[in-house]
Amino acid sequence: MYEQPVPLFLAPMAGVTDLAYRLLARECGADLSITEFTAASGLSRHDASSWLKVESDHREKPFIPQIFGGDISEMVTTVELLEHKADIIDINFGCPAPKVCRNNAGAALLRSPDQVIEMVRACINATNVPITVKMRLGTGSGPNTALEITQRLEDEGVERVCVHGRTLRQRYSGEADWKQIKEIVDSVDIPVIANGDIIDAKTALSCLEVTGAGGLMIGRGAIGRPMIFHEIKRDLGWSVGKPPWGDDNIASSRLWCWNRYLELSSELYSGIRNKNLKRHAVSFTKGLPGASKMRVELHSIADQEKMGDRVKQYLEELTEIETLTL
């Protein structure tokens, strides 16, 4: 067992980490959560849909919005706009999406360490709010730059860096290179958070043993499975109480989480359509009996309340089957 607990982060994920899901993940054991990455261009121009992505709630402390952009002045303006509500501001140099990288933002900036440092320095100078960074190992074209960049970011005053153990070119294919993350951990004194291929307690333990990281960030492993945070802490022997769903049956834990997500959505998005509901509905059925058929059915349901009820019914039926087979 890895006796010394480290913080577990819910990764920022577009179309996934809306406020209701972040609060749910916190209730399920996540220590910190980060907003969907949001374009500085939208926030600095006061675009309403962009600002909805960085809404928070008193239950989400610390509140960490994540921003990205290729224009330093827009990034600085955005930092100044966020500083009254943010506890920490995270800057994204990790997104591999082509539409982001085409604008010289996200992971594309890793090809130019000087540009990364210039942007981060300007943001640090614009606020007293702590600045953190999330990035990848490099672009995959030429030598990886994450080690150099992290060392320079430490000198600039960045408080924490999260490293996804893949390059821009890899996107989400292949295996995360935890050994390169270890090299970064060993080279700096600031906390380095490891990200990539952490899907359960076994992989969490392996990642910690390889990297010695100061924390773990979980992305795809937490989609439809917010209970993963509790499960990792429980299985690694970290002190946790009984989970809010009562037992650890697969369907019953997902049922509790789904019902709680619907409750939080209703509370937080009153009168506003939840743009992420269908994705979450599909994710909560993944890997369960009859999931493929269920996904087809969900894509035909337009009414969000009916969609929520249908997933609830599906999980209730599986929970009954689980109970009967115990």
C-alpha cells in the first residue's frame, strides 16, 4: 500500500466537468476539481456561454478555473477578470484538439518554451491569485520540452504543475510515459501532479511508485465513474468513511451517483438546458449489461427529464439484479 495519501484531482474535460459533475466528484472523494478548459478569447469578450463554464458554488473550494489561449493580452485580461472569484487559476498547455492547436494554444505552445514562459509570467504579474499549469510531455515533434518548461515555471513562481504523460502527437493513444514524469518530479521542488492512464487503485499505486508524484489527476477514468476517487482511497488503505451510496455494488453506486447528478443539475441549471446531460447519460451505462442497446435508446430521447428518468430506471433494474445474485 502507498501509505502517504496524496490529493486526487478530477481533470478538466470539455463536455464533462460541468459544475454539477465537479460537485458530484467532490462528494465521491475527489480532493480538487477543475473547470472545463475555457477560451480566454471568449471570457475576455464577456461571452455568456464561456462564463457559464466558469460558474462555481460555495461547496467547490478551492475553485480552479482553467483557461487557454494564444494571445498573451487576452490571457492577462482573463486572469484579471477571474481573480475576484478564483482561488487558483490553471493555464492549459495540454489540449491536443486540432481547433485549439491551430490557434497556437493548448499543447501547440509546447514547441516554444520561451512563449510558454512569457505567457505565464505575464499572468503571474497580473494577479495575486496562485497560477498553476497543466501540460503534456511535448509536441511529439523534436525533443520533449516539459522538463525544461517545468524548471523554468518553478523559477517564475508557478505553484504546481500537472503533466499528462503523452505528447501532443499521441493525443490519447499509446501508454502514458510515467518515467518521464518522474524525471520532472525529481528536477523541481514544486508539486508535480501525474496524469494519464490512472483508471483504478492498481494503476494509481503503480503511477505513484514510478513517479513519486505529489498527486494524481484522473480524467477519462472518472467519466461515468465518479466513485473512482473513493475506490482508490479505500483500496490504497487511505482513511475514508463509508461511501454515500452505502455499498460498493457497481450498479447501485452508479445509481446513487446518477440520481445525485440529476439533483445537482436541477439545482444549479434551473431553466437552463444541461448541454452535457446526454454524454453523462451514455457514460453512466458504459460497461454494464445491455449498455449498447441502452445507448441507442438514449440517442432517440430529446427530452432531458425523460432521458434522466430512463437512465435511472435502467440502473434501478440492474441494482435489483445485483441484489438478487448476492
